[in-house]
Amino acid sequence: MTELIIPAIVSCTVAFFTVYFMTPPLIKFLQNKNFTVKDMNKKGNIMVARPGGISIIAGVIASESILYAFLQINEILAILITTFLAFVIGYVDDRKVMSGWFKPIALAIAATPIIFLGAYDSDLAFPLFGEVKIPLLYLALLIFMIPITGNTINSIDVLNGVASGFMIIASFSLSIALFIVQNYEIAIVSLPLGFVSLAFYKYHQNPSKIFPGDSGALALGAMYGTIAIIGQVEVVAVVALLPAIIN
């Protein structure tokens, strides 16, 4: 456990400050390129920069790459690849609104690196009740989970600061659950998600200076879902996500 302290501190610091310092120049760049959308929650014709997913994915890649250098585990590669693919899918939708089927199917494909890298356990763990062995059914669950978590975060991004604010709460809850079940490596790997969300919230909170866009929301949601899968805390993740799902 003690050998994980330095990687945890370094990766969380990099995750936070990469987003914190990269977002202001990104806002100016997007505004100069006229990549803005109207903020429907404000009076008047207030235009807000979008997509902020660029700084979000930069923070994720920087922090998780550091962790991979320390830990050298496939689970981190699964997070990096799946999250980046979700970002690309969202960015395509940011630039050109795609058909309704595009994101669910594309996100399902984005989940496949988790399978190919073997970064999962087909036993589904239920708190208090133990594990259930469902090898074939779990593969289907795995494929469906990334579209669900990605689109859930994307769908609640309707008010200033909601998506990033919710991810702060949900992701740190997931990290706490991983520490409780003593899955320390994955708990450390999960922490950058919370710090990326926290840094982005600074600019996303009301009044928003930037929106995450589909690229940012899908990346956050996909990373959350991937962490839940590789950490075997899927049930905890779904419970933490329930307010957003019901919404």
C-alpha cells in the first residue's frame, strides 16, 4: 500500500493541474474559432465555448500514463484506450450531430479493449451477498455498461456544472468503495477521474465558461464505467449513478 502513495500523489496532481491550466487557453482558442454554443440557461444570447473534452482527455491521458509507468498493468491501458475512444466518438458528435444509433453502438465497440486486454473478472460481486458467476452474461453486461454510463453522464449535461459536479461525487464514491474492498491499485487508478472532474468544474460551474460537450461527457462516463468493471464494483457504481439514471 505504501508504495502506491507516490504514484497516487503524482497522478492526482497532474490530473488536476493539467485540466486546471489547460482549460483557460482552450476557452480562448474555442472562442476565437467560433466553437461556441448558446447557453440556454442564461438570459440573452450568451455563447459558451465547447467542447471542453479536449482538456478533460488531456488530464486523463497524462495522469493515467504516469500510473502505467509505475504499475505496468493492463487495467490502466483498458482505461486509457476506452476513455480515448469515447472521447473521439463524442468529438465526432460535437462537430457533426450524428444519428441516434451512433453513440450507443460506437461506445459498445469502445468497450472491447477491456475484453481484449483481459481487464475484467466475469464474477459479478454483490455487496453482502457475495459473487455470482455469469461468464457469458457478463460479457454482454460489459458491452452494455460503457454505453449506459457514457450516455447517462452525457444526458445530464443540461445545466451549468451538473455533469462535472456529479462526476466528482460519483467517482470519489467509487474510489472509496475500492479502498474499502482493499482493491488498492485500482482505487489509486480511479482517483484521477475525480481530480479531472474537480478541476473542470472550476470552469463548468454556474456561470459556465465552457461546456464539456459530448466528447467530455462521454469520456467521463466511459472512464467511470471502465473503472467499475476492472475494479469489480459494478453494483456500487450503478447505485452511485442511480440519481443520474433516474433523472
